[in-house]
Amino acid sequence: MKRWTQRAALAALVAVNLAALSGCIALVAGGAMVAGGAVATDRRTSGTVVEDQGIEFKASARIRDGLGERVHVNVTSYNRQVLLTGEVPNADDKALVERIAANVENVRNIVNELAIAGNTSLSSRSSDTLITSKVKASLVDAKDLISSAFKVVTERGTVYLMGRVSQREAKRATDITASVSGVQKVVKIFEYISEDELAGMLPQPSKTNTTSNPKSDVGN
């Protein structure tokens, strides 16, 4: 009886948690992220988003297995282009990390921004996290940009911007980022698209029925 009661309680707890999470579950479909009724466009296909997540996980795990705690490496993948940031003790380790990442399935390009230096402190990393948050908030506030088109990474005060964007969007986002307090440098790692390509990616307004009521066209 006691075992049955425990199982029932556990089942009830799971049900409550699932209900609470139901409003927060995100679905990726056709390059759009749907969460809580809001839609955030992503200019990658849903398949590429999954590939990028797999690249980050596999590369990070292999780097950790191969080099351990002597390095501090962050792996960021966008459209299968991999950005390596962080610190390594020497040039050999920098090259080794790049080789490990390049050998991960689906990687098509590596941008190696690793610094040959000691690992950063917790306070430095916390500062970078704060800068990233401020940059993202500033991009959201810019009404002429789609903030979800940009991936933001900060390392030692340097902000890396990634995404598939037009030249206009790139310049605007770079100017905004450079004006954020704490940002020391902005590095652009963009894939450029034309304004026509951009227009084709944007959600199209739904067409409404504009057929007039014949009676309303007749004057009294």
C-alpha cells in the first residue's frame, strides 16, 4: 500500500510539472521557434539548428576529454561555422583544439579566436555574461532589427556577432554593440545575404478579403 501511494504521488508530481512546463515548451519547425505563443524567426533551417547543437556538444566533449582542465574553451556553432573562444596555454594546444573541432561531423569552417593566456577568472566570465545580456537587450530594443537573427558571444570584453544578415543589419548591429558599456571590441562573423534574400525570409502579411459589399458602393 505504501509503495502504491509513493508511486501515485510521483505520478501526480510529474503531471503537475508537465502542466507547468506546457506554456514554456518550444517547438522548432521550419526555422521558427515557437514558445508560449511567440514566434522568434531563425534564419537557419530546423535541421541546421539541430546540427549546430550537436556540433557544440560533441566538440566541447572531445576538447574536454583531450585537454582537460588546462584549457578554457567555448564552442559556438552557427550554420555549421564554429567559433572557438577562450584561453589555452600555448600555440600547440590552440592548434590541437582547432583540429579536434574541425573533425566533428558537419563542421564546415572554423574561426579560431582562442587566446594564448591563463584561464579567465570567475569574475571575468561573469562580466562577459553581463555584457552579452546587455548587447542582446540592446538588439531587442532596436526596432529596425530582428534580434533573433544574431548570436552573441563575449570573451574578455570582446563581443563576437554571428548570423545570416544583410550588410545594413550587420552595420546597425555592430554600431549598437559597440555603444554598450563594457564592450572593448566587436568582431563580426557574419554570412551576408542580400536585401532581396532577407525580404524572402521575413514573415509575409496575411492577405485579407478586400471584396467590397456591392450595396456599400451605392450612395444614398
